[in-house]
Amino acid sequence: TVIVTQGAEGCYVKNRDIEKAFPVERMESVDTTGAGDAFISVFVSYLLYGYELENAIRIAASAAGLCTTREGVISAMVEKDSLEFYLRQKGIFPIS
């Protein structure tokens, strides 16, 4: 599986089963430092929680976007409860 993150344009995923672009919600970006770290850490975490690839990507993309709305790297990372609260507010969590 290859995942190419494309910043505000989302990401592109390709493997033997899927070839798809995943757009992201537009957010008011303050600092993009750490967005890739947020994406990969949340992506892997949700795979380990048992989520399917596409759902883990959607959740990770939201985490990366939220990260860009804050300054810094570690201080900008969103914790699991806040991320899931945000996703519930948007009507996209839990993902079935």
C-alpha cells in the first residue's frame, strides 16, 4: 500500500484493491508543521483499533487538518477523545 499525502489536497492511496484520492475538509490553517506526523500516527492507531484502511485514512486526514489549526507540533496534536468528538460533531463518527 502506498499513501501519498498532499497537504490541503488530501491524500492518494494505491494498493492491489484500491486506487483512490481522499479529499479533506478545508480548515483555517495556522501552522502546517506536524500535520504529516499527526496523519501517520492517527492512521496507524486506527488500523490497530481495527478500522478498515479507508476509514482510518478519513480519520487520520481529519486529525492532520485539526493539527494545522494550532501552532507548534506536539502542542498541536489532537488527542483521541477530542478527535472523535470533532468527528461526531461533523456526523462522521463512529464510522461503520
